[in-house]
Amino acid sequence: MDKKEIEYKIRELKYEYVRLQNDLEKLENVKGNLSPLEKQLAAIETELHSLNEALRKKEL
């Protein structure tokens, strides 16, 4: 993956993360099952961390 592809994927994941956070807030208000969304958010955080590390290495 080149630098532009990594940056695009990071932006895409950030948008998805915000969308999931909004969904999570809605579910909290109606006392829904939060576990699947929390797992998705954790997976996105992990992937973002990896992509940011890869981006840092590309910038060196």
C-alpha cells in the first residue's frame, strides 16, 4: 500500500468509526445490545493504529 492508499483508508475508517459511535449512542438510549458495536469500534481502533504505524514508516 502506498502513502495515498493508507491515508484514504484511514479517512474511510474514521468516518466509519464516527458513524458507529453515533449508532452506539442511539442504542444506549434505548438500552440495546452494545457488544457488537463495541467490538467493531475496537477492531477499527486496532486497524487505525496499524495504518498510522505504516504511514509513519512511509514518511521516514
